[in-house]
Amino acid sequence: MLFYMLLNHLKLQFILVIRRYRPADKDTVLTLFSTGILEHICPCFYNAMTSPLYLTITSTLCAVGYLLGSVFGAVLFPAAWVGLIYYCCHEVYATVVRVRLRNDMQDIPGNFLSRPDDCFWVAEAEVGARAQVVGMVAVVAKHSGTEKYGEMFRMIIFPQYRRMGLGFRLTQTAVDFCKERGFSKVVLQTTSTQMAAVVLYSKVGFNRVLSKMLLLKPGFLFIEYFTYSLTTP
């Protein structure tokens, strides 16, 4: 799949190719994966600290410090709480990166390209004579009784290449693959920290079929998970 894009702010035209993963892509893909996962730390922290529960806890700690007659305590107690929440957010996503880099992302050909109903694509931007992997997405076949469907995940794009339609192209590539393989549907999961992705999937035609709150370790954080589905007749 080949198409042109124009970066107005850089005054630069480049060719974008969406193709199957190659072993030579590994280092860049792993960097992209790590970057894409870790960038959810701040949205997760913001969602937590602006929730009614956490605002109440922060205000209460501030009041406790003040009632104890210590301005220092009124600042220190809530600051320690805020620091703890940020640390927890960081550990949640840092753990995801560590685990995935040791497991499925360590052997992409074996885990995503060894079966005909699975695939892993990268988006490669060619600027002049230089090519760089700037995005990725994967599909793995799943079975539920006699039903066969595709699960889409690992959708990540480098920040500087977003808002140019690349997410739509990658998603459509995955959907088209699922149609070609005869899958009944495409499903994916995302979270409340990825609202841009939520908007994208809705535009493509995905419908939200499940929403649930999960308590993350070490027990301080709640995050909302969404499951989306698209029928592929």
C-alpha cells in the first residue's frame, strides 16, 4: 500500500509505504513500542488526579496538614500522595513495556508472522533516499467456538507523524486483511488514556461493545477499558 503525504509545517513531501514487518525493522519497532506505551503515563496520571475520589483525597490530606498546624504538612502530605500516584502510573506502563519486550515483541516473526491468519505491518516514511519506520499495527486470529475473528493491537505511531491520516490507513489495512481472511469481525481493546484512538476507531466504523473499570496494581489506580468490534461481512 503506497500513498503520498504532505507535511505543510516541514514543507516536505514524503512517500508512505505500509508493508509487512521485516527483521531489520526490529530496533525501530521496539523503540516505537516503548515510546507509544510510556506516553500513556501522563494521561493516566491526569485522569487519576482529576477524578472526584482522588481530588477528595488530595484535599483531605491538605486539610489534615493544615489542622495539625503545619503549613509544611499541608503541602507535604498531598505532595507525597501525588508523587505516589505518579509513581504507580509510571510502574504500570513501564511494567507493560518490560514484559512485552521479553515476550511477544522479542520474536515478532514467530509470534505475528508464522501463521497465515496473523500479520504485523509497519508504516515506512521515505523522505528522499532515507526510509524510517513511523508506525505499526498487528492482527492475530482468534477463535470462539466455530467463529474465527481478528484481534487488532499494537497500533502505535510516532507523535510527529500523527494527525495526517496514518492511523486510519493502518487501521484500514488491518480491517482489509481480516476481510480477506474471511474473519467474521475485528475486535480491539483500548483505554480511557487513548481518546484519540477511540475517535479514530469510531470513524472507521467500530462500535463499543464493552466498557469496564479495572483496578491496577498496586491497588491505587482505576482505568477504564473499552472493547470495540467491527463486523466484516
